[in-house]
Amino acid sequence: MELDDVLIIGSGVAALQLAACLNRDKNVRILTKSTVTEANSYLAQGGIAAAIGIHDDPSKHFSDTLEAGRFHNDNESVRQIVNEAPFLINDISMKGNIFDKDQGGDFLLGMEGAHSEKRIVHSGGDATGKNVIELLISKLTENVKIEENVFVYELLLNREQNRCIGVKAKHQDGTIQLFYGKYVILATGGCGQLYSFTSSAETVTGDGIAMAYLAGAEIVDMEFIQFHPTLLYIDGETRGLISEAVRGEGAILVTSDGTPIMDGVHPFKDLAPRHIVSQTIFDYLQNGHEIFLDIKAVKNFEKRFPSITAICRENGLNVSEGKIPVAPGSHFLMGGIRTDLVGRTSINGLFAIGETACTGLHGANRLASNSLLEGLYQGKKLSELINLSSDKPLFPEWPFSIKQIPERKAFLPDINVIQDLMMKRVGIVRSKMLLEKQRNWLNQFTIPEVNELDSYSTQDITTIFMCLIAHLITESAIGRTESRGGHFRSDYPYEDNENWCKKIIIHKQKREVANENELIEATLTT
């Protein structure tokens, strides 16, 4: 029976780094639900954090990552990734001269929020993700096949071995196809589209995490959602990301009359950690104020930030006026499928890398520009594991395709309603009352069993997955009775440092709240 050595679901930086680093004797297949470039990685305006400056050191990067993550991080994960960062930057540079440099040929290093040094490497000013993705695509060899517009919705398991052996997917015409792989890698990104205000691509709906949960994998830290402080905000809608690098170049947040809003809030002012800036903006918006990014201090703004300038122009905003209206929106998931640094999950043969995975690097709040770094790291390290492995799992004689099945409709909410209610009840500011209200609302909708998904349309399966992820976030947020990083509760506004190491681990039918010395189990209603 023919099968792939490596089956990758998703096409972001982690997925493409993995594919580009695998040996040519490996048969590699990439399945993506849209096109290969429609991913959050491609949209990334920021850069890649690496301690390569003359006054910088990985130990400083380590400390900044822990501080931003409110010490919920896995220290060993942080240490290994930040120590590897300079080597990853050099590796990408050797593949293609894409990073911005000064006249002397040294990397131009930018500053972003919660960093103590200039250590952000950029490409094309504010087009780092696009340029890195295009470089990695150009390095793919003939052993890598890419199939676009394929919607993967179920993991195939060999229960006797507790092993993932493939996936089930739908094509645009409704045909169901089964794909098998010795290594199955989920690289499907986060779940930003669960919120009405978001910087995420339309495809980012938590599919990989939902599939892993339904297969029995451990999911962790789902309460920690990072809300980026500055999305372009026009006519009550967010229209795109305004990179934190703009504030790193001197822009400040002001009210309509020009009053700075971050003075006295945090020592780093406008470059405070993202959760602090987002909560501050949220408070002003709730009290009827408009908030703007004053960019007058940024020299040569249009040249330095061409992508942002284009987004503003597309929405009728002239950056020469010096002010950009902004609001916070969902940007990054710190939690996800529980993995080690290489991407191993609690299911044999199943790996998760990039934003869909939780290695412990980000803790309760991601340090700016650590996400592309993590994707590059995991993709490279997993490729090294696979290249050296001679693992030969047993595969049953299963079919490769299934005839079209008559579709049935599920009782599901409208996606826009999910997004609006998640923003209002499980968003930047949470409380027991709002969270329980959201849980009760979600409980109206029955999540079908995984073996029932074949008969639903891709749109309905997407909505089912969004409801499931909304459950996981809401349940985790109810379980964390403190405020930490991206999780802020108005009824528990302070950090509970006696339980700072607590992690909420969810797998099918159970929720485990794990401390260093105890394990508490509870039933998860989904």
C-alpha cells in the first residue's frame, strides 16, 4: 500500500521549514485548506527575535520571554529556543539574502514591546512573514507535493498502537479522501477567527486543535489568548494589523485630543507587554473614547512600513495625517496541542508544530516576534528527528477514498454570532458571570461524534470545530481563577503566585488542573 513518509497539514512557516529541511529521500505531502500562502505566517508584519546585537545575549532574550509570559513558561523550552535563535537567523540568511541590513552589511535590528534590547530582524520593512514563506517555498524539492483547497477534518488512528496513521479530508466537490503517513504533522495555526476582532487569516479556525482533541490528544493553556493592541479600526470593524514595530519606531497611543494613554501605566509605556496595552485601550474604548496611533515621530513611515501604508490606503486612510485609529483584537494562541520541543503529542505518530502546538515557550503571553522563531525552530528540529528515524509503523488495509455521502445539516449557530459572543464574553476582560453565560449558550449545540463528521459540509464542520474550540477556551478560562498574561478576569484581577505553575490540561471527557504535586480531574462538558 502506497503512503507518504511525512504528511503535513498546514502551510505556515513551521510546515514549510519542516518540508524544506527534510531529506530528499522522504516522500512529503502538504495539505492545506486554502492556498499555500493563505496563512498567518504569510501575513506576519513583525520579525524574528534573536539575540544577535552587540550588547544583547540569549540570557536577556530568555528573561524578557519569561517576563512577558508572566513566568508561566517552560523554562527549558525557552532556553533552548532563544539559544538557537541566532543560528536560525544565519541559516535563513544562507538560504536567501532577505533580511534588512544597514550600509555596513549588519542586520537592522528593531525594538518591540517587552524587549530590553533591539533584537527584531525584519525583511522588507514589514513583510517578514511573506518573504520568509516565499523563500522556503523556493527551497522545496521535487519530493514535496502540495495539495491546495483540501479540508482535513479527522485523524485516522490505529487504536491498538495509540498511533495516528493518517487523515481524512474533503475536496471542494465533496469527495472524501484518506491520506496516510508514517509521520502526521498538524501545522494548522491557532484559532484567531473565533473572535470578531482579529488579525488572523480567514482560514485560522482551530481545526488542528479540534481534530487532536477529538482523537484524544492533550490540549493545554487554552485560556491564554493574546490580543494585539493595534488593529486598524474603521467604522466599528478591524481591517488589518498595525505592527508593534510602529511603536518600536516611536509611535504612541493617544486619545482624539492627543492625550497619551500609556503614561504612568507601565515603565515601558507604549512598549509595555501586549496584554497591558490591550487592556488599557479596551478600558478607553469602553468609556467612549477613540484611540489613535500617533505616528508623527516615525521617520519615513511610508518607506519603513510599506505594507501598513498600503492597508491604510486601501481603507481610505492617509498616513500623512499622522494618526491611525486602532483597537485590540485576537492575535495569537499561547496554548494548543500539548507537545515537547520537537512536536511530539500524547498520540504516537502525531506531531504538532507552530501556533497549533504548545511547547511552553510563550507562557501566558507571547513575547513579540517569538512566533516565527518558534516555527523555524520546531520545523528544523522535527526534520532532524525524521531524517534520522527508521520507524516503520503497522498500517491496516484501509481505503484511500470514500464516495460522496449525502449531506445533513447540524443545529449550529451562525459563525458571526460565535465571534461576537466570544469577543464580548471570553475576550480581553472576562468574569465568572460572562464565562458561565457563554458556556450555557454553547451547551445548546451538540458536538457530533468524530465518526459522524463525514456527512456534514466543510462549512458545517468548520462551525462545529469553532464551537468546540470556544468550549475549550471558555472552560479553561473558568478554571483559571486569577489574571495572568492574556487571561484577565475582572473578578480575580491579580496573579495568584502560589499557583503560578498550574496548567489546565484538557483531553476528551476530562479536564486536569495540574500543579507540581497534585492532579485534579473534572468532567468537561462539550
